[in-house]
Amino acid sequence: MRRLGGQRVCPKCIGPSARPASRAGASCFSLGSRDVFVLSDGHLVVPAGFLAGNVAEAEVKSLLAARGLGP
């Protein structure tokens, strides 16, 4: 049985005793001879000023725009 952090993962890989594959936040698939586990705890959208509080807003916007990203 495969475990990650003490939790059973990858129902396709370990059988019917595991949690359903549709459970949000975790999935797995085979890639060649390897099993790939994908874990997600969601996403968080915060204002750029919160993450770059010590940088002028204009500088943050300029840097993001130069890389094709929005604020």
C-alpha cells in the first residue's frame, strides 16, 4: 500500500480500499513506469502590495507587465 504523509493515496494504484479518485486536492496517474501524485491545497489571490510591500506599486506593475502578467 502506498502512503504519503500517513494518508492513503492514488486509488488507481493501490486498490478499492482507498478514498475515491474524485476527491478534491489529490490525484495520481501513471507516466511510463512511474506513478505521479498531484496534491493541491488550493490557491490564494492577494494584492501585489501585500507580497511586495517594500517595493513601489509602479515598479511591481512594470515588472509584471514586462513578463506578460497582471497585478
